[in-house]
Amino acid sequence: MKINKKVALSETGFVFDAGTGDSYSINPIGVEIIEYIKQNLTKEEIKKKLSDKYDVTTPELEKSLDDYFSALKTFNILENE
């Protein structure tokens, strides 16, 4: 997974896509996940980090991550592989 090179992300969660001019706001956990993506962590590594840090069931976490990655792709924040 890689973040689209045309996308800029601030530490506060403001996202700007220079390719389209679109902008978005991401909550702190979303920013944390994007930082893990930037560190080239796999989905499994991200899932492990989040499950260690937050009180969430595995099925709940997997669904939330799948939904989040899908949204990132929909909004062209994640490059399609």
C-alpha cells in the first residue's frame, strides 16, 4: 500500500489532493493508520498495532480497517495496486 504522491497530509488530519483539488479531514486514528502506511507496514502489521493499542474485537477491527482502506482508495488517497 502506498499513499498517492499527489496527496498531502497534515499532522492534524487535513488531506489535500493536488491532482483533483479535493480536501478531506481525517480523525486522529485515521491519521495514525496513514502514518503506518507511510512506514510501509502491511495490513496485518497495522492490525496488530491497533489491536495492541485499542480495546477492540478482532472482527470489529478487521471490518473497520477494510472499510477505511476502501474509503482511502475511493478518495484516491491510497494508490490502487
